[in-house]
Amino acid sequence: HKYRVEWEVPEEASKKNNYTKSYGYIRWFLDGETVLEVKGEGLNASGTGAEISSEPMYMLLNTAISSQWGFPEKCPSNCPCKTYNCRGGYGETCGFSEGFCDMINKPVEYKINYVRVYQDKNDPKQKVGCSTPERPTRKFIEAHKEKYMQKGDLQPLKPIQNGGGECSVAAPMNATLPQSCGGTTRGKCDVSRNPPTCSCLSDWTGPYCLSQVAYDDVIWDPVETLADLGFRGPNLKGPMGVMLAAFILFAVTVAPIVFNNKKKRRSRKGYSRVPDYERLVGA
């Protein structure tokens, strides 16, 4: 089968869309035919404040299997439906749909031929990134760090670990396995360390070198600088720069010497000088 999802995010009314607000939609397709659609206009009319999501998301390929094939059925009248176990007795299998356990008890494979993501590069609403101008995720997390940290965490936004996963020299080096650091094209098992750990090649990362190095072409949410806050430093070019440099040099060299001399004179004020020892002995 071919599964497809079309996701159009909402857009506020503006000059570029002739002041017409778009509420967006999500459509699901199976083998080219529409099987479900959620329209943003309907969510807006419900009065609940719900809308088609415009938050950055990631794709998850789930291997979980519904006990009712994804379409829940009523529990049979003579079945407790408290425990589901295809290898149990009638009380544990009667809650499943007909044929479900027969499928589970046979060798099962879950194969995915490909996953493709398409976006319109000419549509400003469609962005790639974890923190877009409309959804400044990084700023929100930094403002609510305690909600994104577990006990022992020093910071919520952690860097990706590059290598360091424990590996085995006995694992087949040409296999894409954690024990083999992804295979010879992704990483290698460094036996000079105790215990041996993975060392990733330049294009791969993660503890076991199983993830390809990637980045966003556009950084929508760069870290702020003082200039972003309106601060402008002095212009160090020309005569003004020379004068400022001279002043700073004076402040860090001459000024401390003058200050120390004045401090010594103040400390001697009110005390008589002790006569020379030799002059006292000669007398």
C-alpha cells in the first residue's frame, strides 16, 4: 500500500494572500484515494479554539499493532476483555478481532520501501527547522527549563552524542548494528579504549554512528547578540579609535601605579619616621 498525508498549515490574513485567512487542512490517502480529511474551517467553527497545527514536528514510524486492527469493536458479551494475550486461553484471546491472533502467531514482517517528504520551497509557510519564527521553540524551552529537565540534568537542550557507545570487536564489521558502530562505512570500534567504544566517521553521528549528520539550511531562530537588543559599540576606526585605545592603555598601566602611591602616603600619615639604627648606635 501507499500511504500519504497532506498537511497545509493555517495562515493569517495579510496583503500577500489578499487579506483572506486560510485555516489549513490535513488529508490522509490510501493508494491515492482520500480516506479522511480534517478542515481547519470546521475546527474554527467548533468554537473550541482548536486549529490545524503549525508546530514543527518529526516523523515516527510506529511498529505497534492495534488489538482491533485500528477499528475498536464492542467487547463480546461472554468475554471479560481485561487481558489481551494471543498465547493465553479463551478469556485472554476473545477480545481480539477475528483472525488477529492467527496473524500474530505466524512469522510477521514490517517492511517500509521508502519515506518521502515534499515541501513547496516557494511557499513561505512551509519551513524546515525545530524553532521557526511562528513557533520559537528554543526560546520557550529556555524560559521553562524546569519542564524539560529530569533529575540530574544540567540543561534541557543537550548536544547529540558523537560516538562513545560500547561496541564489540566480535560483531560483524560490515553489518549495520550498534555493536559494529554502524558498519565500516559509518564508524569503527576503537579497541584502544577500555571498554571498546564507537568512533564515528565524518558523515555519521550518535552513540553508535547510526544517524547521518544533518543540519537546517536556514537558521530561523539564531541566538541573540547585544546588537539584536539595540546596543551599538563605539566606532574604533580612525582617530577616535586611537584615542580610545590610548585611554584604555593608560587606565590599565599608569592609573594603578598612581593609586598605589597615594595609598602608601595615606598609610604613613600621622606616624614619625624611625631613626637610622647606625646613627642611634654612633650616638
